[in-house]
Amino acid sequence: MFDNIIKSFEKYPDKNAFCIKNQYFTYSQLEKYIVFISENIIKKLPVDEVFVGVLAVDDILTYSTLLAIMFNGKAYVPINPLFPSSRNATVIKESGIKTIISAVEKEKTFDICGIDTLIYYSSCINNDNNNTNFSIFNKNFSTDETPAYLLFTSGSTGVPKGVAVNRRNLFAFCDAFLDLDYNFTADDRFLQMFDLTFDLSVVSYLIPLMFGACVYTVGVSEGIKYMNVYKILYEYEITFAVMVPSIITALKPYFEDIKLEKLKYSLFCGEALKLDIINQWQKCVPYALIQNIYGPTEGTVVCFNYNCIPGKIKSSNGIISIGKPMKNIDALIINDDNKIIEVNEKGELCISGAQIISGYFNNTDKNDKAFITLNYQGSDRVFYKTGDICFKDVEGDYMYCGRTDQQIKVQGYRIEPGEIEYYAGKFDSNIEIVAVIRTNEQDNTEIVIFAQTDKSIEKELYSFMKSTLPSYMLPSEIKLLKSFPYNSNGKINRKELTRIAAI
């Protein structure tokens, strides 16, 4: 993978590697930035400092830093400056990072809890040293257990779970993804719409660099994101795009005017993909192959794919199939007793293979629950329990049916309602809080908070949550109830609250 990126530097020095905020950056410039950052920052870090924080902003030097970190055998930990400082403090503490590298001035960043931020942007841009010799990095290109990046997903206890993807996992993903026979060339134009704390960003910026193609990023600082995505798709004639389904759901009112004839591959991931919206989207992308791709962060970006062929799309309850496992991935379905079950029976999807992480970062308790040893094809194998309810049909395609727990996805982000309830509950420990989801008029998933109180606290509670949680975890509405409904077991009736939320 890294070797292929270096070949792009050698073969396409004058071609554009990135387009960020309407500004182009060539492969030659990207190469210079990576080497400068490597020699002046990364190589000066202690050898045992494996995990390095990066302030995740939409900037060429940020992408250069991610590559420089991995080229030097270290792993990056993205820190989103738009997230509450308390959440970032938790990520910093859990990851143990001692350094955060920033592409913006220190006074413009957020409180980073005593971490030294290294500023390199001005000297890097003005540096004219063209001595870019990548041979010094070759020893770090092995496909071993060395971490490549560390991301944090939502945790039910209020503490995010660390997912450390190593080089073996990452190389296996790239190998499997390219085995899907995409006809990529240096003339392709890739959309990158994801926050760098979201693992789908990996496929959106690493894969194109392997082919000498150009990455077009979508910032989040200005305007409505789905309109920014469409603007880039249209104005730059994007040929390859991975998006979360909620993007096109938001664009649905404009479908009659959308015609993206240059788009060759339209991929969706991060949320359940619904049949009705894809039947309409196909008219907007008349020459594109539409694919539903699936994979938890623990499975390194994606590990299933399904081609949506017009008139032949498989679905279950309106949700399109996630297809078959990709190269080197084994999958099976188990019941509540952890026994492997047959085709057309619903159960929990479990996956195994080179892309699957070996366990959560410093979280033995969670590992014991999420990973299981099963006898598969005559030998014992470790499988990751995805928490997704699926079944496999007679043709080997997997159908997604929902979650085994109450985990939800909003805007592609995986969220534990327990985490929302945990932080919202800090507003007033005497007030019971329950988080549920509903589908709005645009067919997008949104969060509704119920508070058991007779006090008018909506504005104060929302303001408190805004200071504590990322924007995608904030509720669209806060409802007050004097008393929650309970079921026969004495538990809060979440199904009833979900019904009330939809009214």
C-alpha cells in the first residue's frame, strides 16, 4: 500500500493529489510536506511514543501528517477540535498520547489538556527543500502488528472504546478492496466527505493515492454538509464516492435536478441502505455502479459488499443486502447460545479474518464480550461479534435486520444510547434520562431525549449536552414526562417511548 503511494509520487509529481477548499496540491507538494514533517517532527519523537495525536482539520498538512506518521512506523490518533474538550480529554487519556500535531496556530485550537501541540504549518509551506528520499521509510512498510491508527467509538459506559487497527489489518483491507476490480486510474476523482475520526475516511483518502488520483475533501466549517457534498460531486465531476445514506436522503427533494453522469462508482456505508431511496438515486447516477458496503470499525473500514443491479436488488424489510464477505473474510451467524445456525435463520453476525482487530485497546472486559472462539470448518477460530442481526440466504448473501442491542447509527456514526444518557444524566442526577430514535419526514434517523420531570428544563439540558457531546449525538427534540412507562418486568418501556417520540 505505502509502496504504491510512493510510486504515485514518482510517476505523477505534477498531477493533483488533493483539492481542499478549492485549492489544489500536487503529488510533489504532498511528498515534500510528508518528508519535512517526518524529518522535523516525527523522527524527533521518542521511539516508544507509538501513538501520535493529530488535530483533525481539513488541511493538506493534516493529511500529510497522517501519512508521515504511518510512514515512520507510528500510529495516528485523530482529535476533532469541534468535539467537546471533555470528550477529547477522554480520548487523550485512554490513548495515552503525549503529543498532538496541529496544522493550525495554537491560539486557534481548543484546550488540549496540557498536551504540547507542535506547530509546523508556516515553516513547512515555506520550506523549499526538495530532497525527498523515501527509502528511509521502507523498513516500516511490513504487514505486521504495528498499529496504523487508533479510533474511538461510542461506549455504553460513557467511555469511548479504542479500536487500534494495525498494519496487517490495513493492508488486508486494501488488498481485499482492490480485489473488487474497480477500474481506477490516475484520472479518477475521489470524494472524501468524512471526518478523520470516522474510519470511512481511510478508504476515501488512502485508496486514491495508490493510483495517482485526486482526493476532493468536504469541509464542515461552512454551510450545510449535504449541499457541500453535492456541490463537489457536481462541480468537480467526481468519479468515485463513498457516502452515508443520509446524504442522499437529504438530497431527495432535489433528485429531479441531479444528474451526475461522470460518477462511475457510488458506494454507501455507515447506515442501513433503503431500497426505495436507491431506486430513485439510480436515475441521478445513470452510469454508476451502486454498491452497499458494510463493515464495523473493528473489521477495518469495510468487509462486505453488494452490487445494486437495477431490478435485481435484494432487500429485507426495505433494507438492501450487505452482500458477501470480501476477500479473506469469513462470516457466520450465531444464535443466543453462540451456536452456528443455518441459512435463512436470523442471529448475530460474526466475522473473522486478517482485517479483524485482535481486541479493543486496553479493554479486557469488553474483549471478553465482543470476541468469541468458535469451531469453524474443523478448527478453532476467533470471531468478532458485530452486534448486528442478520441472516444469510441460499445464495450466500447476507441481509441486515437490525441490532442485537440498542446501539444506533446517526449520520453514519455508531452511537450507544447509554453514552448519551450517561452524559445527559450529569445535568441532574435526580432526573431520569432515556434516549431513543425516530425517523423524521426526510427519512433520516434522529435522536429524541425523554426526561422524567415536571420542570421545564429543555433549553438548559440541551445547552449542557451541547457542551459535553459531539453534534451528531445531540437530540433533535427533548420531551418531558412526569412518569415513564414500564413493562411487566419493571423496566422502562423503551418501545413505548419510541412510539411516543414518533407522534
